[in-house]
Amino acid sequence: MTCYLCRTEPRMNWSGYYCKKCKGLQDAIACFGDRVYEVVDSVLMRKDKEKQQIKIADEIKKEIQTKEYNLRNKRCIKKKDIEEKTKI
């Protein structure tokens, strides 16, 4: 029997309706009320296309920076290897 909310995970127990993750969401909604919906709406469901485009651009920028950093590290490692080989 699967969770009533996500419909992918098995339920926590035979008498419950939700999996462990979804049960946590249910508990958060019980504690914080409408604030949970506001946070999900503002963070995950962007209505403003401009904000969404900015977020996408930021993610692409982070990915490019990570790849550039990795390339620089590989070059440094190769350079050190070449220097060590030439010393011998």
C-alpha cells in the first residue's frame, strides 16, 4: 500500500496513510499552518517568470564556476606531475 500523498513510497504502517517523508510534511503543516504553504509557494512554485529566470541563471552560473574550478585543479595537478617528472 502506497502513501496517499506522494503515491510512490510505502506507508509507515498498515493503519496510516502516509510514508515517513509525507508524515513529516503533515506534522509541519499541523505545527506551522498556512506558513508551510506560503514557503512552498514562494520557493518552489515561482509565479513570476523573471524570478524564475534569475534562479535558472544563478544555477547555471554556479555550475559553470564549479566546472572552471575543477578544470583549474586538474591543470594544477598535471603541472605538478610534469614538474616532478622533470626533476627526476
